[in-house]
Amino acid sequence: MSDFGATLTLIKHNNREVTTEDRQLVNQELENFKAGNEFNNALGENFIYETLLIANDNTMLWIRLSEYWYGDRDNEENFEFAKENDLPQAEEIAIRLSRSLGKIFIIEAKFENW
């Protein structure tokens, strides 16, 4: 498993459990979004848009956009370099997805360790 990267966190406004239909809607919106937009990580690779349901009483979806691994050295420098590239794009994706999903979910972009 990777060590860090850009993510989106989607939490339902009503704090209810994410349903299968909610997840299908999010995945469909992501597919529509990807078809018309190209966002790349700091290495020039396409974002991955991997959707995961997070424990937390199943009230949260987590979308991994990019992923990186720590190496033998320069970990902090690599983290910051990737963050400078990926976080602004993740924030832009969150804004755009909020147009279609914002009535159901609060969407937050992050760049984090996991």
C-alpha cells in the first residue's frame, strides 16, 4: 500500500450511512468527470479516482486521487513536492464535483499520509 497522496472525503450532509445508490451516484459522477477532464499527479500520471467506503459507521466515502511511496531519503521534500502539485487540483475537483453532489455530500480535498 502507498504512503501518502491526494484524496477527497465525502460525508453525507445528514450524517447517514452511505448507501449503495449513493456510491453508484458518486462513481457515475466520477466517470462523467474523468471523461471531460484530465488531472495528473506530480509524476505526470493520471489521477486514479479510487473510491473506498470508510468505517466511521459507513458515513464517509474516501476517493484516492494520487498515491506515493516513501523512499530511503528526502521523504519530506517528496511529500511537499507532490502536495504542491496535487492539492490544488484535488481542490478544483472537489469544487466541480460539489456542483453535482453538493446537495448530498460535503466534499473536502486533502493531501495526507495514511
